[in-house]
Amino acid sequence: MDRVRRFTGRVSVAYFTMEIAFDPAVPSYSGGLGILAGDAARSAADLGLPMVFVTLASRAGYLHQVVDAKGVQHDHPQPWDPAGMAEPLSAMIAVTIDGR
């Protein structure tokens, strides 16, 4: 732990991820990398590391997919409100993706 503490306060790490699984109630796209990011966040918090985790949050959510008895897939919207699961911070940035 002393090796970690000597960096605390001098080094900050930003972890950028497409999704992060920090609560089962938060919808995710596929889960694998989101689970890894969530585990990294929990470990960083347990160790008291100066890290911030940045992820995308779609208010539209993802699709809930159901396959019927004939094998046909049906997609249903699965909206959610990120504000109910996160604490807003005063810092804001804008990121241009595909010209938008």
C-alpha cells in the first residue's frame, strides 16, 4: 500500500470507457468491458486512488430484445434516466463525435 500512497495526490488517472457496470439497475450494451470498468472503479475506490471514470450515458437506453416462439426477435425500447443513478458535477466538456 505504501507504493500506492506515494503517488496519491500527485497523479490523477482518467478512465474512459463506453460503459461501466456500477449498478445492476443501469442498462448496459454488452456487459464484458462494462464489468471490467466497474471492477476497476471499485478497486480504485477501495485503494483510495485519485481516479475519475468517464462513460457514455444514453437517456434512450438500449433495446430489450425478446425472441418469440417462432424465433423472431422483437426489440422494445428500454429508456432510463441517468440523473437518478448519478450525481451531477459542475465540470462539463463537449466531445465531437462524427461531426456532431
